[in-house]
Amino acid sequence: MARIVLFGQAPFGAKVMEGLRARGHEIVAACVPPDREGKPLDPLKEAALAAGLPVIQRKSYKAPDAMGEVRPERADLGVLAYVTQIIPRAILDAPRLASLCFHPSLLPKYRGGAAINWQLIRGETRSGVTLFKPDDGIDTGPIYLQREIAIGPDDTSGSFYYGKVFEPGVAATLECVELLLAGKARGVVQDESLATSDPLCRDEHAAIDWSKPVGEVHNLVRGCDPSPGAHASVGGKTVRFFGSRITSTTASGVAPGTVVAIGADGIEVTARGGSVRFAKLSAGGGKLAASEVASQIGLAPGARL
């Protein structure tokens, strides 16, 4: 049995905690981001409280009192399971075996907090999960373990994460814990010549350019689905597009950005070299059937986006 300080959040963090406890390990503290007003309790916090475990919530771990509150030196291992806060190296290295961190790409490619978004936006067909020893950089430490995962042509960021990355990522994290505890994990230094890094995927990256090749438009929409939602202006109103499928890779002679069909299966729009169908749209509210939103905003075949 090992003593573990767990940093994390969301269902991923909760599932990792469940797996660690099922293996007989003691969670000496669950370190979770602060509560957000009007939002439900974070799943990891909720699970930790239900199990009677100590919960630590801080806006920052850089303050001088953070080390004294977390007390990482009492742990055998630190585990970072879906962490968006910066944890100083002094805390990460304090446990007996230091710490390990989960990341949803095959490092050193796609470092950063929006790795899945950018892999899909760039049309990658091969991804995976990495467990590594965190250091002072962003996703730069020695690699302990990697597992490859294929990206399907119509995967979205949401479907890829929840359908293909989540469970293998939890399993790989738990496997890496056991390897470290058994003294069988050996960190391999990342090859910096292969490293790539991207910013968080925000609205400024999610604007659709219909003059781009149809495959690039499709990849942008699925890479931004569900968040931030790839968008275009329709009559001065921002509309977000979801559920992308390429319907044609043959140039039609119709100008890019033209709505060519609206039906029960979605709205079809031309791009360079083909057309794309979107099952759902959002025009300021929630995601609805594309035909319903098109009716609400007066969008009809022949319109230019």
C-alpha cells in the first residue's frame, strides 16, 4: 500500500481515485480546484468527501503556505490526474518517488492544455496517452509510459476523449503508479526536436473559413466540438456548428460557404472542393437540430455564410 497525494478534477480524477483506493492505496489528500459559483461540486471533490478523505482547494500552489498545507513529503507518490493548475516542482518532487502526470497525446507532440482539440483540428489519425514525470516545464518531463490510440475520421474532441481516451487513460495512470512503486518505471527524456506546443483552443482559433479545403473545415469543426464550438457569422449573428460529416469531396461550382441543403439530417454547406453537413447548430442558446436553428434565424438554401 502506498500513500498518495492526488491532484485532479472532473470524472477522470474521480475515476483514478477510485482505482487507487481499490488497489489498497491511501489518498492522503485530494487537491481539487476551487468551487465555481453556480456550478455543481467537482466529481473528484464529491467522491473524496463521500469517502471521508481530506480535500484541499487552492487558487494557487505558488504561495509560501502551499507546501505546509499539502504536505507532499508525507506521501510516497504524487499523482496528477487531469490537472489544469500549475503545481510547483518543490511540491511535485517532495513525495518519496516524486510525481507522475497524465497527458492525452503522444508526447513530446501536442504539449499544452488543448492537446485533443489541436490533434483533431490538424487531422491527426494517431494519438495516445502519456504518463510522465512533471518538471518545471509544460508537459516536458521524462516519459514513463505511453499507449497509442487511433483517431477516427469523424471523432470529435468530446467523443474521442470520452469514448477512446478516458478509460485507457485511467488504466494507464493506474498501471504507471504500480510500475513506479515496484521500481520498474524508467523515465525516458523527451526528444525536443519532435516537440510541439499549442495555446488553449479559444474563439479566435475556431472561426470557420469556408474557402479552406473541405477536409480542413471538417477537422476544425470536430476539433472544436463541443468547446469552444467552431463558428461563422450568419446575418451578423454568431452561429456555432457541431456534428460535422463530409458529404462530398467533389467541387460543385457553388461558392464556398453556400448553404446547399437543409433537412432532418442537418444543414449542408460548401467549402473548397466539396461540402460538409452539420447535424446541430447553436445561435446563442444550447445545441439544437440544425434545421430548427436555421428556421429560427431565417437561414435557407442559397444563403452565403
